[in-house]
Amino acid sequence: MKIMTSTRFFYIAREIEVKGIQDGEVSLRRAWELVHEYVENEQPGSPEVKNITVTCDSSWSKRGFEAKFCVVPVIHFDTGLVVDYQVLSKYYRICEKNKNTEGDWYAVHQPV
């Protein structure tokens, strides 16, 4: 049995990530179009800037204080469509890498 190299693995993982981001952008664009249509029907002749009601929630990757990643969807209240999202991380590679660096750099990059 042939074993996949780490280079090949990370190449494939990156391709999957890029495709997922592209698909997500298409879905968000379509959701915004549907929300725009909905608001136009609900508020005909309203100004260019629309007022919409949204709700936000968050979901951490684990329970407790060990979670490192969180996703926060922004959901249009009336349609239930996700119109935006944000991924949050408590892990910063640069901070972890420079944690043992002496001086002021690490002192100002402590977790809040």
C-alpha cells in the first residue's frame, strides 16, 4: 500500500479549504439575494439602505475553556438565512512561536 506524503496531504487539504470557501461565498451571495428580495417585498419603495433584523450566536469547538475556535453566524431574523459569519480563534501561531522571546513583545501580546 502506498502512503500519502505530508506534502500531498497538505496540498489536498488546502484544495478542500479553498473549495469550501468558494462554495460558502456562493451560498452567502445567494442568501443575500434572497434576503434583498424579501426586504424589497416587505418594504417596497424604501430607501437604498435597508433596515434588517439579524441575530447572532456562537459555537465553540469544545465546551469549557479548552476551545480554540469559534464560528459566529449572522442570521436574518425573518428568513432564517445565514447572511454572514466570522470564525474566531484563541490560538495565534506567532504568539505561540515567540512566547519565549524576551522583552516587551510578548508582554503586550498576553491573552486578555
